[in-house]
Amino acid sequence: MNLSKSEVIKIAKLARLSLTAAEISKFQKELSDILNFIEQLKTIDTANVKPTSQITGLENIERKDEVNYNFTREEILASALEQAEGHLKVKNVF
């Protein structure tokens, strides 16, 4: 499958890219090569291939979410830059 220059220009416009004439010619060839490779992949028989999402055998490692600190309220407030009425005072986010 070979893309025409007008098709490359249309794709570039959809992607909001401005291309030079040299870039249009370059991408015309490169995009056509990609599409031709995809056509080759379509010819491969995958009838006996099991679907898979990953092949490494890695699994997520999970741990319980446990609170693990021994600070008192006073120690935390003492290390704060600012405090007000027994609470940490921070800058506005908005």
C-alpha cells in the first residue's frame, strides 16, 4: 500500500503538523513502509497462539498498607515550618 502525497498532507493536518515538501516525501515513504509491514503481519497464522498480556512471568508484589511511625503530635508540630491552632499550616494549593 502506497500513500499519496495528499493522504500524507491530510494525516499531517489531522495531527496538526506543518510539513515541508521534503518531509512530505519522507513520510510518504516511511508511512507506506509501515502499512506494508502491517499487511505482512496480517498474513501470519495465529490460530494456535494463546492470547497473552505479558510474557515475563512477573507478578505484582503487594504489601499491606500499615501505619509505621512512632511520632507524637507534638514532635510533628515542632518540626513544622508553621502551625496554627494545633494543626500544620501549609501554603494554598490554588
